[in-house]
Amino acid sequence: MKTVTKRYTTTTTTTPSTSTQTTASKYGSDKLKLMKDTFTVGTWNVRTLWATGKLELLRNEMKRYSYDVIGISEVRWTGKGETTNGDFIWCGNDNTHNKGVGMLLSTRARKALMSYNPINPRLITARFKATPFNITIINVYAPTSDATENDIEAFYSNLEDAIGKTPKKDILILTGDWNAKVGNDNTGWEAVMGRYGYGTRNERGEHLLEFATLHNLFICNTRFQQKPIRKWTWESPDDDHALQIEKAIKEALQASIPTQKATSKKPWISTQTLELADEKRKAKQVKHISIQLNNKYKHLCNEVKKAARKDKDKWIQTQCGEIQMGLKVGNSKQAYNLVKLLKKKFQPKLTAIRDQDGTIVQSKQGIMERWTKYCSGLYEDNGSGEKVVEELVNISPSNDNSSYGILYNEVQDAIQKLKKNKSPGTDEITAEMIQSGGEKLVHKIYELCNRAWEEETIPDEWGRSILVPIPKKGDATKLITYE
């Protein structure tokens, strides 16, 4: 695999366990500062994440090598979006478990993420907040040698479009599995590759070099010489032979983000399974030496899969036991929550939405503005209320000049009718907290409500709300899907 990078001053080092290519150029509460620390980008063709515990094992490997971003190829997940904690974004097919690309993010990379765009099962982009330039990473999974020429042209056409939409000042990094060999002869291609490629250049490699030349990119992992053993990182699905491909790249861009607590493990993954996965990783490095070591590696692969499934089954049995115990002691709320947890299907989040003209909106500010405009339009008066207003104006005033306002017992009754176990608003005050406030709190709320009544104004906080979009079937980027 290869890394291609735009002409910026960067530091590049190799990594011991990835197997794709990276091409380099530039949501976030934190900003990367490109003159201080290291921002590490890797790439890996995992062949599939559609297996029990596979993503958690990948997270464990990421912590081992201190990656900030790993571009993942052959995810084989359906749909598109992000995980609940936002550390993994991906794009796959709608129904079939093949192809698929994604990015696994460290905590500090996640905090610097400005936006991402899951384009199709072969392309996904992410933009990170940085200074003096932002960083855009495009992760790819190029068509294999079995693909038609039309597939190849469509892939590069979509990639051209993604690059064209990248801001000119961004540092651009292209990473992923290009399914191409550029060889080690850089004669005539010195501007785009080094002298340490592998093997003989094929037609796809020629195409990649032309593409890199067109966009002023450099294939990073041809710049440094590596030990041959470090190139044995990918094997064909039939496991009959190994294809020497360039090692994964840590693209060292200088960045500065505070160290954050690592993502916690899933509750069902055991330490023993992680240790077994580590043993499998070590066996993979030497499996090509002999048939016995190769068989040992295959055995460990099966053992890791069995251990992960066993951990998941054990965790489910434990939850079922707690449900039974909760029902026995009358704790129906706990039992209900556990049943919901077990029945809950994974629902990916997708933050990107489309504007009225169909353009993808990715930035946090742009998404908020689009939702505000859309929701305002839903409740906009189209003239049907004018007659009602006119009728209200023509109502004769009452002879009674007294104003009763809001009654004290009305406030009491409203507080008692608040539903419990509901999420709070922006003030993070729950119904239970209000109901436990006693008469003193009731009196304060009573005074506040009557003041609003008399002055005909309300506090700004009362006009704020939390919007939780829940899509129905269809394209989740179209807001009509949420109606």
C-alpha cells in the first residue's frame, strides 16, 4: 500500500503492522498545531470488520502503536455513519457485506474532527481543525484487478471530485488500499516516488503514478528503505501466497492536542481474548518462515474468533441473570433497561445532511443553520392564521378589569404531573429535581411564571431546545426523512 502526500514539510516514519497505502496533503473543539507534536496517520486493509469483536481488537492495536487516524479498507459493514462514541466513521454498501471504507480515530483526533463525508463504499473523507492549515484525509479502497476499466475510471473520477472539493490551503492526505504496484524504478517519476517501491510496476501502478503527477502528490512509503520482512503484510483470501506490499505508513504531521483518556473497551471483551489477539499478532510476523508457524497462526486466528464469541455469549448470559434478579426483587426499571440494551440494534449516526439544492453540508455550524432553517419552515405561518388573529382582535374585552394571571395551585399541579425518568433540557435539571424542591421552589417558579405573564416576555433560555433527529427509512442525509 502507498502514501501520497502534497508538497508540505512533513516527517514520515514506517509502522510495524498496517498494509495499505497513504497519500498525503490537510468537527472540532481542539485545533492541531502543525509545528509542535506528531500527528500519526496509518492505513490498513483488515479484509473485514464484520466479525464479533473485530473492531475492539482493532482499537486495541491502535492504542499499541499510538495512531491518531487509521484509514481502514474492506470494512464490509452495511450503511454509513459513525459509532456511538464517534471513534469510527465508515461508508459501506446498503445491503451487502463487501467493500467499505472507514477511519478509526483517537480521542484527540476525534476532538479535532470538523466534518466527514461518506461518499461511497470506496471513498470517505474527513477534515480536521489545525493551524496554520487544516488537514483533509481521503481514505480509499481502489477496485481490484478483477474490476472493469469502467469501474477504475469511475473510482478515479469520484476521487478527482473529492480532491476538487478540498480547500486549496488544506494539507491533503490520501490513504488506503490502491491495489497497485509502482515498482522500485523511479526513473522519470522522481517527483512522485522514491527508489524503494517493491516488485515490478503493473498497469494500476502506472495509473497511480500518473494520478500523483497530475495532483502534485508524492507516494510516501517509496521514500524509505525497509526490511523485506516488513513488506509481508497482506495475503490473498485463498491463503496460498503472500503479496509483498509496502508497509503501513505513519505520516508524521506536526500537531498538538492534549492527551485524552483512551476509549474504554466494550463490556464483553475479556483480557484473555486481548492477550490471545496479541499472540496472534506476533505469530503473523513469522508465519511465512515455515509451514508449522503458518499453521500456528491459522489456529490462533480461529481461537481469537471463538474467544470473542464466547465472551459475547457470557456477557449476554450475565445480563439475563441480572434481568431475572431485578424482576425477583421488584426492580422492574433495571430489568426493563437491560432488556432494551440487549434488544437494541446498532444504529449508526450520520451527521452530514443535504442542503435544499442537494449539496452535502458537513460542518457543525452549517448543519445547525440548515436544521434551524428547516424547522422554522415547518412551523412558518403561510397565511392560514391571519383569519384567526382577526377574529381574536374583534373579540370584545371583558368588563372584568382584574387579571388573574397564573394560579399557585396550577403551578403545583403542573409540577406534580411532570413525567419522571426523562432526559433534562439544556439546563440539565430533571423533573425529579424540581419535584423534590419543596414549597420554596414552587413559590419561586410561581413568581417567575407570573412575571413572564405580566411583562409579556420570557427568559431567553425558555426558547432553547435540544433537537434529536430520528430518521425513518430512506436517505438519512435528506431532512424530509425525519418528518
